[in-house]
Amino acid sequence: MTDETVAFRAKREQMLLRLLVRLFRRMSDETVLRMRKRGIAGMMPAYPRLLGNLDTGGTRIGALARKMGTTRQAVAQLAAEIERAGFVERVPDPEDGRGVIVRFTKKGRAGLACAIEVMIEIEAEYATIIDAKGLSELKRLMAAILDVTDQEGRFGLN
């Protein structure tokens, strides 16, 4: 490998997007694995991307598509798969007869509770790496960026 290739690779490895994507994938995969070990049957690695953007009261397909950065068709397909697994249900939007709301089922709410417990455990493990103060600061800094750049991604905006 040339020095230029090595330098380019090293620079790429330190890009914020690369680090965030790697951490998201790692934490998501570990969350799914631990959920399965705790008896949450049917949880697949693709599901957290949608479920993580689903508000507790339900979310419209279009809002999910915006939050996930994908098409309504892709969200509808994934929602149908997750519905077959029993974690969500799709119901007509009472405010717009043409719209669809995706919401948690009883199994989905149990899965959400389990996911939160697991993510708290994983965060505690990360705190042993960068200490609790470091983890708190990381979360604060990420929230500050998102408060300015992704206001639509907040829960409660369907």
C-alpha cells in the first residue's frame, strides 16, 4: 500500500459519519442479540431502524420515511415485515383517511421495554470505556447538533 492510500484510509476512519455509522451498527446489532437472548422472538437486525423512529403513540408512514431518510414505499415494506413479526400494526390515520399510522402492538411495547433495558446496559458498558461523564458529554454534544440540524427527527412530530 502506498503512503497516500494509508493516509487516505486513516483520514476516512476518523470521519464523524464513519464513526457514527459504525457505532450505530454495533450498538444496534448488540441490542438485537441481547433482546433475542431475553426471549424477544422474531427481532431482526433491520427492525431497529424503523422501531427506533416510531413514537410511542404511533407515527405516520410519511413521517417515518422522513426520519429514516428513505421512501414511503421502503418504510411501508419494512413496516409490513415488522407487522408480520407482531411488533407493530398499521391502522388508518383518523385525521387523514388516506394515511396510515404504524404503532406498537403489545408485543412491540414489550420489545421496546426490553430494548431500553438493553441499551441502558450497553451505555453503562460504554461508560466504563469513556467514563460516565464522557458518555454524558458525548450525548449532550450529539443532542446539541441534532437540536439544530434535525428538529423533525424528534419524537412527537408525526
